[in-house]
Amino acid sequence: MKHVIITVGREFGSGGRAVAEQLAEKLGIKCYDKELLTLTAKKSGFSEKFIQENEEKKTDSFLFNLVMGISSQTSNLTGTQPLSVQLYMEEFKIIKETAEKESCVFVGRCADYVLRDRKDVLSVFIMAPMKSRITRIMDKYGIGEKEASEKILKTDKERASYYNYYSDRKWGKANTYQLCIDTSEIGIDGAVEMIQSYLEKWK
Amino acid sequence: MKHVIITVGREFGSGGRAVAEQLAEKLGIKCYDKELLTLTAKKSGFSEKFIQENEEKKTDSFLFNLVMGISSQTSNLTGTQPLSVQLYMEEFKIIKETAEKESCVFVGRCADYVLRDRKDVLSVFIMAPMKSRITRIMDKYGIGEKEASEKILKTDKERASYYNYYSDRKWGKANTYQLCIDTSEIGIDGAVEMIQSYLEKWK
């Protein structure tokens, strides 16, 4: 197989991570999702817990930075970046280095935007209707319908906000990606096969 | 083949109509694009020229209706609909009747929304990066880059405005559709094969 990077954006509860993992396994390459946390922690000195709580969220509010000891004014005056931006920059570097080194799948984290200048990147978005996502999240976390629905809306909002802040594209807009697939009718397997089929035509 | 309807939304210059036509031919079913104009003209009494100039555009402005002899105020007071709404209602009926009667492909015209209660509808969106669309439109209409770019922006704006006005969904948003495909890398043939592949998994 030629060197190829697949980036997977996903609506919360659509099965996007499962698609990414299964695709990576079928292609015999690595899937980077939570693994990026560990790599970022190792290289940056941030703790894994801190990264988990703050990555893929746009948390550089005045209050947040104040609590963390960096005011926006100070950071602007001194050239120091807010922590969320430092965290993004660290992940950004790791995504670029990893993509250079090996074929792989990245889940979320603006990877499609970070790697926009490469010619070997297939950018995919995985989605599903709200009803199907609620069922999936209720099953996965053992929670009720209302809680599942709120969790989905909150997480999607955070992902969109993060993506739209760090890129000049729109999260969840069809033409941000090369291929967008609804998993609710064809399942995880079906979506993986569709991506493989796109890759074959693309070569 | 089971009864199936495929609706194709498309960015201007992405080759969406070509995808729809080729798909219909491969499946041995009809593709309704301009054909809807003729059907609507026959049933409504509007001329084909009038329909062509006004359909898939949200043209029910006060000025437009004034020129056409229907002021918004009059239409609201008497219950008469603006002409663009009448035209939409007529196309709406024809799309519903046709979908009931036969498997087919519909290009644009909110068909996915009109048919939202059916379980046999696959809703597709065809797109391509601006650069690739400009090249296509320059070739097709024999026009320069600037004119092609303006034509694309204007047409997409009209389509989005029409779709967003008559539906409660967003034109061009990934989760409005079940499958969104960028044709620039895999071509018209590739996109057609992807849709066929989705249909096979779906059954």
C-alpha cells in the first residue's frame, strides 16, 4: 500500500471511532485517537489527565486562563500562548511528525486541517441521525435518553467549536471532507468498506 | 431491484447531474432533472420558460410578486400563495407522485426533504473543491475563471437559499444527507460506483 493518511471527523455517537479503528486494522496501520494523548503528554510535559480534560475543547476563555495562571492580556503582551493553544500546537506537531513517518488513521483533532498541504490525506466524516446516536450512547454509557441527548449536543458543540476555531473550515459541513458517511443504515462494517472502496478508486 | 429513490443534491460544477444521470442509467431507472420542468409545466399551466427562470430559486420577494401581479400583502390577505410557493407546491406534488410510481433519481429541488417520510430514499450530496469546479464550469460554458467563479457562488447561494427556505434542514451540511462524495479525485464513475456500493449494503 502507498503511504496514506486517513483523518476521521465524527459526530458523537455515530460510531466514528469504531470505523477508524476497524479501518486501521483492515489496512494494517495504526489508529491514533487516545494514543495522541500519551504522545502529547510524553513530549509536552502536560499530564495525560490535563490533556484529556482540555484537548479537542476550545477552553482558552479569560476565566480559564486566569484560573490556570495565564491572563489573556498577559499572554498577548508577553507572547505566551494560552494553555489550550500550547496544547493544540503540541498535538499539531505530533500529528505532522507521525503522518510523515507512517501511514495511519487520525481520529478528530483537526488532523485533516493540520495535514491540509499533504496530497496523501483522505478526509472522512462519520455521522448518524440523532435517534440512532442516542440509542448508541444510552447503550454505551448505560444512561437515559435525556442525558444521552445532552451529552451528544454538548460534545458535538465542543468539537465544532474547537475545529472552527483552529481551522478556516466548518466542522460537519459536507465540503470540508472528501467523503461523509451515515452509519445508521450500513453499520460500522459498511462504512469501513466504503472508505476502502474510495481509497482503491483514488489510487 | 427493490423500489428505491435516490435524491442528488449537488454543488454547482461538481458533476452532480452527471453522477445522477449515469447512476440512473446503470440502475435502469429514470433521472428527473429538467424533466421535472416539463411535467410541472404540463400540470400547472406555468410555461416551461417561466418555471426554468424561477424554480430552485427563492424569488418571492415583494418586488417580484408586485411585478408578477401579486403583492405579498394581497397574497396574505386572500390566502393566495406567492408564485414561487405555488411552483414549489406543484413540483412537490409531482415529486411525490413520481416516487410513489417508480424507482428513480431526482436531482436537487428539495426532493430528499419532500420525500422525508419514505423509507426507500437514499439522499446523496455531490461536491468538489472550488478549484476543480471552476475548471469544469470554464470548460462547460467556455467562460473565464472570474465569471466561472461568480456563477458557482451565485448558483450555490440560490440553491442553499431555496433548500433552507423550504426545508428544516441545511443545504450542504453533511448530516442532511446519508452520503456525501467529492468527485475531484475519483471522478463521476467513481462516485456512481460508491453510491451503488452504498445501495447494495443498504438492502
